[in-house]
Amino acid sequence: MFLGLRTAIYPAPDLAAAKRWYARLLGLEPYFDEPFYVGFEVAGYELALDPAGDPAAGPVTYWGVEDADRALARLLAAGAAPREQVREVGGGIRVATALDPAGSVLGVIENPHFRLPGAVPAGPGPGR
């Protein structure tokens, strides 16, 4: 079901301060910089800042999936509790979150644009 890690989103109530801090820490500027979300590409993955995020809830990690609706349904069937239904966040990217049995947030992301650096696209051939 999971294709691999994709995104970690950190709550950032003071988005400007968080953006400066992470830019210094990472030594790079964000590739996506809007008042509602800031994203840094780190080794092919995304470290993001969300000004609407709740620091008490902590960061949310999103696992890549092929189909967000199917993945959320599977999580719920396995005993997870719903947290956020599947929603489009732009560019054909769809996300959802659920709570595992211990209450931890588990995110899924369907991102048709995601490619790891150096990854070979799937196509015809042995093992594909």
C-alpha cells in the first residue's frame, strides 16, 4: 500500500520565522513559498511548513500511495480512525489523514508529480 515516505509537514504559526530558520538550517530556499504553505525539497523529499498547523499535534508525515481514496479506506478497515477525508491540495495532489490505534496521525499522499532524483520511470521491461 505505501510507496515510501514523501512529505513531513511541520506546524509553523510564525511562518516567516520558521521559513528563515529552516532555510538557514538546510542551506537552501523553499521551492514553494506561499502564505498558506512553504515547501523545501530535501534530497527528493519535502519538508513543509504549515501556518495553520497545530504545534501541540506535532508534524504529520505523509506516505505516498497510488490512490488516496483506496488507501484511506484500507486504513479505516484496518482499525484506524478518520481524521481528515481525502482532499485536493492543488496540482492533482490529494491527501488524507487517519489516527492509528495508538492515536498517532498517519498521512497518505497521492502525488502524480513525485519522482525521486535518479529514479527510472516505470515502463515495459523485465520486473516492471
